[in-house]
Amino acid sequence: MLGFTGRADELRRLDESLTGDGTAAITVVSGAPGVGKTAVAVRWAHRVSDRFPDGQLYVNLRGFDTTSPVPAHQALDAFVRAFDVAPERIPTQVDELAALYRSLLASRRVLVVLDNAADVDQVRPLLPGSATCAVVVTSRNRLAGLSAGAGAQRVALEALSPVDSVALLRATVGSDRLDAEPEAAAGLAQLCAGLPLALRIAGERVAGSRHHALADLVEQLAAEHDRLDLLAAVDDQVDVVRAAFSWSYRKLPAPAAGMFRRLSWHAGPEFGVPAAAALADLPEPKARRVLEALAGANLLTEVGRERYRFHDLVRLYALERAEAEETAIDRTAAVRRLLEWFLRMADAADHQLTRRSYCVTLAHTGADEFFPDQRRAIQWCELERVNLKAAIRQASDSGEHSIAWRLPVALWGFFFLNKHMEDWTSALTIGLASAKEARDRRGEAWILHALRETRFSMHEAADASGYPREALAIFLDIGDQWGVREALSNLGYSHRLLGQPEQALVHLNDALTLWRQTEDLWGRAWTLHSLGETYLDLRRWDEAAQALDEALHLFARIEHRQAEGFAMSNLGYVLLGTEQFASAIDQFHQAMAVHDEVGDRWSTSRSMTGLGIALHATGNTEDADRYWHEALAISEDLQDRSAAERIRALLTG
């Protein structure tokens, strides 16, 4: 690790914490801000990686950050997804999610690093409870409760020794200058109080001032430290670090200093070049160069390709400078630019994922320029998911209520596919409050429309039935005809899920009549598909085939491949119902090819089930059983209990 020095005793104690088979219970690395807890934990994790062949899990819990600490559900969700658990299989309740996490680690050898924990309560749900795993926790607090309750060992970090402090400076500044002025080097190490964070920042400042004597630079830092003493910080070590920040900050060019201040207004834990450019109101090429300069001065940490974050103390200092040097108007404008950037990107992603014709949030202008395909759109949404959630909250808190309701609506396609149900529900709840606060009835209706889908996805159809009615009433009142048609379709679908097919047909046919009066293929296709499914439920085969055939044709025209797979599979079930088994076999194979293309495992299981029925009916029981077993494995993996029960009945019948 670049710039790491010393800590031999602490690393040895971490080595000793491992048992003979390479595992341990829990070790807490504690110490003051800026003392290097994360660096020690990460260094040691690399050092013992060969002893954990099943991998390592890392999360920054942000226990002392200016942003909200990471909740247990978010950390657990990220951990289970690291093991390629299908989104549909991930529970929404913390207890169930923790149980899944522990079951995944029960037979694996994994090192779990819980960085920057606030307290024992934040850590406890994330403990794997497996004798084959080791856990390292870093915190400013001692977390004594872990020692008493879970037998954790503790490694306390103190400031670096004078010798190690100078060695760390040497790694940044170089030997020649330090050897030429050894007393000044020792003085610089003393001013930094042996804190690695302060030493690295001071070292970068010295390295960038090659034409100044080291003694003169040390004198400048000493004067800066004296001025900051007037702030009377409670923690002297924090004050030492602040002095180092100030020393580096005052040497930044104006664009870099401005970006440094404004980045403190980013509500999420990390950011990329485009977000920083929006905040600083700079072109992306220039923003990229400024970010590289800030990272070079150790005022930002690069956490991925063109992805950066603040150390929590640096963020606090940046906020201080922003409050002192920026106006309220500056802040409002910068935050609005950032939120509008998030909205543009989310809307473009939604266009790729849903192919929706009606522009609820923005006009989809240039959507393909941002995301040339669905895969890229999903990757961006996943990368920015935590930031998007923070942006929605920030929009609401800062009075940008129009953005606060539009952002969750624009994320409909992503959340529908990846099933981050707690995040989706939370975002929509904030959006609904903002729409009501702004008295934006259109926004309220669209949030209600989206909330309906969260309940469907969580198999809570009864709870979902009220949302389409409320949305329909608002759409009718405000004259939003697209919304009226969509709400009618969804009201019909709600009745179908509640086992009320005749009522479903009334609403769906009303909606279809309205859709046919427009040129909107998207709404017509989905309403026809819902009609086809309802006719299937009623065993009205000819009407089902007619509706599904037309839906399939329209889905192909709007290039919605996943929906094409849905329709093709349902047509297979129509052929089953009419005992056209050979044709059904061909139809299900075609549907499965599309499911595989788009990665739709739930539909794959459903089509395999139908394929097995058709094969069994033609006497091919061996292949039928094989497909049913594959379908059962998928359904169990996705925790689709009702589908699994149906398949087991087929296997035992």
C-alpha cells in the first residue's frame, strides 16, 4: 500500500488474533480520527488474503461521516449480492436478510471488514456468526460491548512514533530534502502529531513546494496551527488535522478550491467526474483534472476508476470552508445542478429499461447518448444507487420537491428489475411527501402508481389495490389522460391478482378502448398482455391467444425484449390449454431463448414448467422431469414458494 509505514506491532497482534486454522471471532481496531485505522485494516486484509480463499467483504459504515450512517439492511444487501444472489431472492426484512447472509457464510472462509463503525448496534447485525470467518471492525470508539458480548479482541492505534512519522514523510517527500534538513523534518512530524492523515497531506504540500526551504514551510504550518487553535476544538488531534488541511487548501488554485468546497454538498458517500462537474459548474475534462489534483493533495481518496470520496474529517473541513466562503445562493444553485444531473441520468436509464412512451419526468432527450443499451443503464443505476437515495432525501430537505418526486418515478425500471425493495419504498415515500408538500397532484398520482408496483413485487396484492384507485381519481381530476389509461390498466391488473378476473376484464377493456384511440404502442401492448393473462386465468383460450399475439407484435415494434419473452411464454400456456403440445414445446423453447438473452430467471422457471407439462403429455417423461427439476431449483433460489409448490406437485403427481 502506497505510503504505509510502521504499525509492525499492530499487524503482528492482528496476525496473532487468527487461530491455527486461519480464522478468528472479531477484532476491533480503534483509535483517534486520522490515526490510520482503515489503512491498518486494509493492509492486514491484503496480507492474509490467502487464508480466506472465499474472499473478503468490505463496507464503510460511515459511522462518523456527515452523511447518514449505513443502515444494517443496506450493508447486508450489498454483502449477499456479492455472492451473486438473485435480486428476487433477497428478502426485504432485516432479520431475514441477516439470516440469508449468515447461511451464505456458514461454510465459507471469508474475511469481513466493517470500517468506520459508530457503535455496537451498527455492527452486531453484520457479524457472520460462523467459525470459518474472521471480522475486523474499525472505529473511533472502543466498542466494549463487542468484547463483553462477542469475545472481540481489541487493537488500539496510537499516533506514529517520531521515527515512523519521518519515514511516512520520506515516502511522500523523498529522502534528499529530509536528509538535508533533519531538524525541520522532525519538526514537521511533531506538528502533525504522528497522525498519518495529517502527515500525508503535509507531505504532499512539501513535495509541491520544491523551491522553498523545508524549515520555512514548517514555520508556515506552525503559524497555521496557531490560528486554528483559536477555534478551541474539543479534540486536539482533530485540530492538528485541520491545520494540515488548511495548509494544503490555501495553496489550491481557485477552481480546485471551489470544487473542494462544493463537493461537501454532495449528499452521497462517493462521486464521479460528471457529478463533480455539475456541482462545480465545470466542463467534465476540467473537472477530471481538478479531481486528480485534489486526490494528489490527499484531500480526496480515489476509490475506483474516476470515483472519489472524502475522508470524513476532510468533508467536515470542506463544509467549514463552504459555509465561510460560499453564499446561500451559490449552494442552492450548485445543489440544483447536481440534482438535475441525477434526474437527467435516471430518466435516460428509465427509457432504456422500460421503453415507456410517455415522459413522466423528462423528455428522454439524448437518452441513448448516455446509455447505449440496457446493461449500461443498469450498471449506472447500481453504481449510483446509494447516491440516488441520498439525492432524493437532499432534494426533499432542500425544497426541490419537483425533483424529489420525479427521481423515484424515474427509477421505476431499475428497481423493478433489481428488487431493492426497501430503497424503492423509502424513495417513493419521500417522493410522495414532497409531491404533497408542493401540492403537485400529478406527482402524487405517479408516486401512488409506482407504490402499487412495490406491493405487487412483494406479493402484497391486497395492499396494492388502493393505489391505482387513488391515482385514477387524481388523473381524472387533473385531466392527465395518459395517466387515466395507465391507472385503469393497473386497476384491472390488481383485480386479476386478487382473484377477481371478471372485474379485471371490465377495467382492462375500458383502458384498451382508450389506448386504441391513441398512437401509444407501449400502453396498448401492456394492456393487451394483461388481458391475455386474465383470459388465460378464465381458460378462454381464443381470446387469450388473440390478445397475446397482438401484444407480442407491439412489444417487438417497441423493442421491449423482456416483455416479448413474457408474451411468448403465455402463448405457450395457451397452446397447452388447447392441447397443442408439439406447438407448445416449440413456443416454450423460443420463450426460454429470450428469457436467457435478457437474464430473466423467473420467466425461465415458468416457461420450463410449461415445457415439462407439454413433454409429459407427449410421453417424454424423462425430459419433463429434468426441466421441472431445473425450474424447481430456480424457484427455490428465487424464494418463489407458490411456484415451487406447483412444480413439486407436478413431480410427485
